[in-house]
Amino acid sequence: MTIGEVKKALGRRVTFRGAEYILTGCIIRRDSRDGSFFYQAELTDTTTGKSRVIARLEEVYI
């Protein structure tokens, strides 16, 4: 997933490592080593809705 696709997918089902999750947020972080920025996706489990996963945005698919 790219940063441009996040708005469309927010609150919807996405796939991460073969399992379905709900995209609940997108986080921007700065790397302390070189100062570059990177994005992470906040995913919620679809079965219980209680567990959260933080994943690289590039590994999440619509």
C-alpha cells in the first residue's frame, strides 16, 4: 500500500501476511540513524477487535 491509498482504505479490510485486518491508522516516524521518514500501518484484528498490529505500510495490501 502507498501513502496515497491510506485515505481510501482507512476503516476497511486489508491483508497483511495472508490474514485480514482493519486499517485503523497510519503513523509517520523519523529514523534516528539517518533522519529519513517512514510510514507504519496500525491494524486491528477482525475476529476480536482487541489486538493491534503495527506493520510496514509496504507490506499491507488492499
